[in-house]
Amino acid sequence: MGPAERRARLADRHRLAAGHRAASAEAVAESLVALHGTDPATVYLSVAARLRTPGTADTERALYEDRSLVRLLAMRRTMFVVAESSAPVVDAGAARAIAADERKKLLKYLAEGGGWDAAWLAEVEAAALAALAQRGEATAAELGAAEPRLRAQVVVARGKPYEATQNVASRILRVLAAEGRITRRRPAGGWTSSQYRWAVGTPLPGPPAAEARTELVRRWLAAYGPGTEADLKWWTGWTLTAVRGALAASGAQPVPLDEGAGYVLPGDDSPTPAGEPWAALLPALDPTPMGWAQRDWYLPEAGPLRACLFDRTGNIGPTVWWNGEVVGGWAQRADGTVAHRLFADRGTEAAAAVAAEAARLGGWLGDVRVTPRFRTPLERELSA
């Protein structure tokens, strides 16, 4: 199963061709399993790129009115947004173990930073939850006013060049959210803001961990297959043993790939019918380029052009796609213009389609300015 087949699958499965775009934010999230939420803007941009009618209103509705999209600290200890229907599986298969680990780290952080123990933490958490229940919603600052111990500060990396003083509230609220005991509501600012209001949450019911991992692998294979063990290990953050166990339980079918053995769902090895050509402008950290550890089949050849798409820690920036291949990058300028650069000549049809997508994106963004949280060399250059 070569690169051409893998690229062809993205048109439908990732909702990227115009004829396969979705009618709702929930449909986009279900198709991709999970939307990257580390940068709040990514969720909106990823959804809009795949909607028949792009914009932010449908994502706002799903996140904050219907609450049919759920934020979870899940795979690889990364923030994701998932459809409500998928949340129990993602929670049980990935998020619960991470939440337990985060609590252990928090207790160590508090003990080393301020000499506080589990009993102190339990009192602070109870007070914060009581304040939230009384208020309905509150910012971290408002909770700190209600429970002063949330304003306690600790010094981290003492004596090192990157020594810093941190407020304990952010760490405590992060763990409560990871456990589902509190949940994010609308941000204090616009849709690009990460300053959320909080409300009391309810931990998700879900299947046993092994069963959830198997189901999560099935969903990943449906959206991203074929993929390798290495791809799944990277995407999930699991051990290789856990990946192999879930693959075996899912009944995954082996297929040969350029990089070695890959897997698809049983019977999902038929060629994809030829479809309409398509172009897409995807944001930094979009689920499509972040779906696999091994990315040669859709990225440009190794070299300076490829390197400029990533930041220093390997986060991918905004990308331009043509028929399942990354052919360039894009950025928004201060005047709102969506600028792009193509690395390869794919003909006049491709250039025109990319230009149309840039205009489509710039049109619905309007007065909003989006700067990725993790900036890449090409994005910085194009936005100047």
C-alpha cells in the first residue's frame, strides 16, 4: 500500500475534499478521532477547514452550548477535543492513566515546592470545588480569591538559568480537569484565548482500560490506517506492549508499507476510487499531519523546505495540501491576508485551488488574527 493510496484516503476520511466536507463540528471530530487542542485556535481552524460552511459558530455551539465536544488531556499528555460519543473511550483508554500520573507529579511538586502534602491538597481541592458549585462558573483568579491557598507560589528549577516562580492554581486545576472533576467553559476572551472559565464536572463512565484501548485503535485505524506500530505508539503514547495487545484484539490486518509492516481494519485494503482533486490549508498541529510518527509519504523531501515547516521541538506549523501531499505552508499577516508559499509546482489547477482556499480562509477569519502558539520559520517569514 503505497503513498498514492494513503494520500487518496485523506480526501474522504479526513474530510478534506470539498465533496466530503462535514455539516457539523461533531462530524469532523468523529472522523478524525480527536482534534489537537493545545493551541485553542487549532480546534476552530481544523474544524473550519473541513466544514461545508466554514466559521466558528458551529464549534462554539458544540463546545459551550450543546457540550457535544469534550476537552480531555489524553494521548501523549496532550490536550484534545473529542466528540461526546468518543469521550468515554478516549478517557478510559488514555486519559485516566495520564490523570493518575499527573496527580503523582502534582503531589511531588507541592511537597518539594512548599512542603504541602496530600491532606493539604485535598482541603484546597474541596474548597475550590465548593466555590465553583456556589458560583456556577469562575476563572482561576476568582477561585484564588475564594480560596487563598490557590494563590500560593513555588519556585521551580531553583538555581538554574530557567528558575521560575509559579502559582499552584494552574497545576491543581489542571489535575482536577484531567480527572473530570472540573471542566472548561467559554474562554475569558475570544475563541483564540486559553484563559478559560471553570465549572464543576462529572467524571466520565467508560469501559475497562484494555477494552477502551482496543476500541481506540479501531477508530484510529478507520481514520488513519494504514499505520505502523511505531505510528500508533507515538500517537497514543502507550508502551509497545499495549499497542501490540490492542492491535491483536482489534483484529487489525497487516499490509506492506514502504517503511515496513502496517495495519488496517479487517477488509480495509481495497484501493480508494479516484476522486476530485482537492486543496486544503491546515493549521499548526492539525490532526492530519500529526496523525503519524513516520511522515515521509506526505511531506516534501528532506531538506531546508521541509525543515521550515517545523519548530525547534518538532511541532508542525500551518501547511498547504494538494491531493494528500504537503506542498507548502501559510500564515496570516497583520492586515488579515492569508499568505502562502508553494514548495513544488503541481500545475495551474493546484495553484488556483490553493489560492481559492486561502481566500476562503481569509474570508471567514475576517478581523480575527491568529498566531500559532508554536511558531515555525516559514510561518514567521510569511506573516512578516
